[in-house]
Amino acid sequence: MQPFKFYLVTDTHYFEPSLGCSGKALDDYMKNEMYCLAESSKIVKATFDEIIKDSETDTVIIPGDLSKDGEKQSHISFVKELNRLKDAGKKVYVITAGHDYNDHPRGYVGEEYVPVEPTSFDELYDLYYDFGLAQALSIDKETHSYIVEVAPKIRMIAFNCDSKGDTKGRIDDRLLSWAKEQIDKAKADGCFVFCINHYPIIPSVPVFDLIGDAHIKDWRKVASFLADNGVNLALTGHMHIQSINEFYSENGNKFVDICTSVLVGSPG
């Protein structure tokens, strides 16, 4: 297996500035926020500019929370940025997450919070089809999860744990059954398999085990399933912190979760 180089960019939280991002309403909101909302589009553009300059690395992976709060125009503008990467010869693989749909999107205009057009979960499939789904070997249509061969003999399961209803932060038995089929096929083809997911699978710090939104539901079960099936690495985001955590299943198999921080804030 040849070395595989890629960029991992998490939690871009792209916000289209024309929706309104100045004034007292924004200032009040930012008193309790830790990432750059008004500057997010410029940060994304500058980051992608640097990636485009890199002629040695052709793969970019983005595991969720692509937009601020699911603003339709933010998604449209972010897709344009992804197309810049694609046009420069980069292979781009994304998944969406909870901030990408039906999250009460709004602009910030003077002293007013102004409602803007939202995005539904179903719309995300077509919006981001060209960035992972189109290249997939298999797709779980219900969650938009997929598996793709990102390099020769290297396959990536892109879990989408944020879909409809009460399924946010959940990789359920049905999705694990789909994943098992894909893992078995990959093994038969002699491939190494890793996965991405928006939520950390292992809590980033012990206290986060007590916080439901800090990791996927039933995380020990999912981590054990992956470890025991030979998927020993997950690349995640969501928590806006950097962490590397290990877990061992009852069978003694190791699983590692690498959580990467938000692009548009500290300590990203």
C-alpha cells in the first residue's frame, strides 16, 4: 500500500456574508460564540487557496458542519468553493451534519436577526453529490453515508450520523449492517478501511462521556463493532477541539479516534 496524503478540514461553518453579518445583532450573538462568523467565508477561501497551491496532495476530506446553520445561500456559495478545489484537480469528499439543515438559519442585519432560506436534509444529497456520493462504491440513501476508494487499496466509510428525525449523533444497527457489508467487501478486495464521522466516536475527554452531544450515541458499541471488524481509525470533528483517543474492545482490538478542531475558530 502506497502512502496516502490528504487534507482534513473540519467544521467550516461557512456563512454567506451577503445574508448580513454586521451590526449589534451579530455583536450580541458573538459574545457567546468562539468561532469567526463574519470572517468564515474569507477563512475558507484562504485555506482552499493554500490547498490548491499544494501540488503533492490531491485529496481533501471534510467531515461535516459545512455551513453556519443550514442557510441555502451559504451552501450554494460553499459548493462554489469546493468546485474551485475540484477544478484544480483535487478529489473532495464531504459529509454533512446537524448545522447543515433546518437549524433556524438567519442573517444579522443591524439590530435585527433576519430569517433566511433554510436547507432540508434531502436537498443536501444533490447539493453535495459531486463530492463523495458520485464516486461512491455504495451509498446508504437514508443517511447519505457512503464508502469510496480514496486511493488504491484504501477505502473510506463516510458515516453520516446526523440525518432525519431523532437520529442526530446516531449510527444505528441498520447503518452498522450496511457498513459490515462494505467492510467485508473491502477486506475481500485486500483494502485498508478507515472511517470519518462528524461526531467523535470516542469522547474527547472523560467528562464528555456525560454530555450526550459530545459523542455519538452508544459509542462503546460502535467503537467495538468497528475495531472488531478491522476498522481501527476514525477522523472526526464537531467538538471544536483537538484530541486523539484510544479504545479497546472486549476482544482486545484497538480503535483510534482523531478529532480535529474547527477551521474558522480557535484552536483550529
